[in-house]
Amino acid sequence: MDDVVIIGGGVIGLATAWRSLGRGLRVTVADPEPAAKASYVAAGMLTPVSELTYGEEALLHLGLASRDRYPAFVAELEEVSGRDTGFRGDGTLQVALDSDDLAVLGELRRYQESLGIPAETLTGRECRRMEPMLAPSVRGGLLAPADGSIDPRRLTAALLTAVERLGGTVVRERVAEVLTEDGRAAGVRLDGGDVVRAHQVVLAAGPWSQDVKGVPDGVLPPVRPVKGQVVRLRSATPFLGRCVRGLVRGSSVYLVPRADGEIVVGATQEEMGFDTTVTAGGVWELLRDARELLPGVTELEFAEVRAGLRPGSPDNAPVLGASALPGLLLATGHFRGGVLLAPVTGDVMAELLATGSMPEVARPFSPARFSE
């Protein structure tokens, strides 16, 4: 019998599996297509400061804790897996196209400073000195020097390798239902009929977390799918030196560079259920706003466009910890922050699985907050 079976092989499920294996637990991950859904589409921004939103101080602290873990997390993962993750800690530049956008950045700067986060304000000329491809019309910006990025496709490939090298089992099959015995979760039944028994079950199935059968009413997390369309471009020569997030007449767009010349442009945010259709309108909006900030994007090769589904909770914050069903733990609802929050989620869930104790940084994200 395993110690843990994890439903879901995205970045959260795999990070939880890797960290749990490191604690000496026996782990199985069940997913028909591990690392192939939201984690595969994601841009990989590690930007808790740049994405700060009013009223989300607890989520900011969780994001900062995870971002600050990333250098050591990546160093260990790359050593175990032998794979590069594309991690970059070269900062994020937020820019404003017009005076209204600049006023919004000014409010964000004051909010950051009220929370004790230093903000470096830049003029338009200083922004263009950092990123020469920016349009002359860019009015100014903010630099978040400790934010960064990672390639989620490389990251999840490394996690898969690390899980298998540490003795974890990856079953490429869908979970049909959670098994319960004597009022607690006792494992899972797979689509093909096989049973994986375990002392504890972790539900990390993203927006599909509500579809799992065999669980009493009121136990599954209130998670919904939020569609995001993402464009990938390619440049033969260096185009950007770091992540650039921009406000374009109130709309938000980001561009994330990779070392191999790829530029990821994202992302739409659409409440469309489980629809993953790529639309002309979504692609047009992304390229329109990207062109306003960086006119040279029109000369880049169009490499790919995909749509993924983020798992959103009612307050768009993750759902972490023990559910109302003994033996069933939840690690879902990370919304736009799954890649950013992977290190801290892996550590938190491994600690909870190994000791039964929830680390302080994750306590505001207990599933109990929705029943309350």
C-alpha cells in the first residue's frame, strides 16, 4: 500500500509528489496526460509583486515565500533530474502606455510600499534603456527586480523525471473514483478498474477537481475552469531581456522571453466553462496590445497558440489542506499562480502528509474557509 496517491499530474501534483518522496513517503501519481494541460500552456511568470492585487495580502505572502524558494528548488530539481528548467531571476518590468495607465501603476507602487515592498519607479526613457524594443509612447514603469520566470514545460518534465528517479509511480490513467473505507479516503479506482490503495489521497486535478466521484456531498472544492489563450512567438535574435508586463489603455498583457528565442504572450481570461477553443478575437487582442508596447513583435515568427484552463476558486486563491473527508487532502484552485506557487505548495503538502501539521504560511488557504 502507498502512503499517498495524488490525483493530477500537473505542476502542483508533481511538486507535491517530488517533495513527499523526499520525506520518505511512497507515492503514486495518477493522470492520463501528466504535465499536458494548464502547466503546458502556462507562460511561467514568477511575479508575486508584479501581480499584486488589493486585498490579497495573504496570497502575496504565499507567493513571496514560493518565489524565494525557487533558486534552491530549481538547483535541487535540476541536479536530481539532470534537466534544465529555464529558470530566470532577472526581474520583471511593468510599463504603462498612456497617462491613465501610468496613474494605475502609481497606485500600485503606493500599495506595494504600504506593505513594505520597495518599488523602483522608472521614466519612459529609463524603461527603454532597459528594454530598447519598447515603443517610444511608453510613459513609465515599475521594476520588480526579484521577480522572474521559468519554462513550465521544462519544469514539469524535470519534475516527472525526478519523481520517477526517486521511486515514485506515475500511472497514466484517469481516476474514476475515490475509495472510502470506514468514513475515510483509502485510495482510488482507475478507469480501467485497477485499484491504488493509499493511506492518504491528494486531489490536485485543477479545474477537474469537482468531477471526482466517490466523495460525499460538500467535500469537493468549489473550483471552476477559467480559460486563458496564450501565443508563442520566436525571435532569431535577442528581443527582450526580462519579463515585460504592460498596461495598454486599461488592458493587461505580458511577454515572457526564453533563452532559446521564444517569446510567450498572454493571456486572456475568460469564464467559458471547459471550452478550450482558440479564437481569432483572443489572438488579435493579445497581439494588438503586445504591438502597442513592442512594435517589433509583428516581425517575429508565429510559433504556436493554445488555450488552457486555470483552476479558479471563489476567491481566486488556492485551496490547500485537509478536506471534510478524513484522508483526503486538497491542493487545487491556484488560478493564475500554479507555476509560481509550486515550490511552496509542494513543501506545504509534503509537511502535511508526513506530519499532519499545516505550515503557518498556508493556513489562510484551508478548504474550511468556504464552509465557514
